Amino acid sequence: MIIQVSETCGRCGLEVRFGVRPSPARPPADQDSPYWMHRDVADDLDHAVVHGTPWTPELQAKLDASLVEMAARGKVDKKKQQEQAEEPEEKDMWAEVPAPEVLGHDVDVSTFAPRSGIRQIYNLATKTPGWEVRRLTASRGPYVGARGQVLSIDDCVVMGMLGQTTLDGETQVAVASWRSGSFDFAYTGMLKDNVVRTTPVNSNGLKAFIRGE
């Protein structure tokens, strides 16, 4: 009587079951005891039922290769960690930034050439209805890159402008900067409830914003 169905034999692939079947290969006392058997063949096979996958030289070779690969990877990772640990700490570039030669101070627009970009933006802001220049300052000192390295020593001019206020309470604002006489960057935006939303623009974009284009 078959009382349970199992899987397949890991050695031959035939279906096996757990049950009771008379077999001359078993001792008389075990004839009524259930055991694992090959389902569709008599007990004349040359092997007993094997559960799972038999361990073979091929599987051992794969395991050995995997162990070798893992060991090699571990050596590479360890070497990489050691190299990183031996690398000198990144130099603090900010510690070497010199102090400004000239601190920021108010300047008169007349100190700049009539046809300079600074004068052009100043004249546009002061002649456009609703706009005014609220700040015009100059300084001289280090121009620093993103990582703290000194790129140059330059004259810097910053102009802050205030525009019209819309019906919903937003006020137009703009700021522009020149480095050694050349346009560097500008931002335009809207101020409301002490919060400013800004957008980076070039010199043409700044002019268009002031003109309301």
C-alpha cells in the first residue's frame, strides 16, 4: 500500500514514493515497514533511493573554483581598503584662502566706463519705471572655486535691484555680479513674505526681466 508520494531519486531521476511493498532484498522483519522505493520498477535496481543531489567531482570542482574566486576578490578588496587608508587626507584648500584685499564698499556708478556692462544695467534699472538700484558695491579679493581653491584675485562688483510689486504682493528683484569688469552671473526672482524665488540668467535675460519681456 502506498501511503505517501514523494519526489524523484536524485541519482536516476525516477519517481520515488514512501510506502510498503514486499521485497526479497529486505529482511523479513521489515517487510511490513514503509520505506522509500522507486515507484515503477521492482527492487532490483543497483542503488537505493537518493534524496537531493548526489555530490559529484564536477560539483566539487565548481565549489573549489568559487572558493578561489571569493578568496581572490577578498584580497583585491583588502588591498583597495589598505590603499584608501594610506591615501593622504585631502588638503583643506579653504585654509589657504587669503583675506580680501579690499572689503566690500559702496561705489558710485560714475567710476565705471560709460559703455561698460555695469553702466548699461545700472542705466536700464534706473530708467525703467518701477525699478531702482538698491545696492552697488565693489571689493577685491580671491575668487574661489567649488573645492575652495583660489582661482584668481579679482575686482568684484555686485548690483542689487528692486522692481515693481504685483497685485498679489510679489516684488521683482534682481542681482548681478561682475568680475574684473566682465559679467559673471545674475539672478532674477520674486520676493514675497520675506521669501525669494530666484532663477539664474545671463546678461540678456537680466535685461529682458527688467524690461518686463
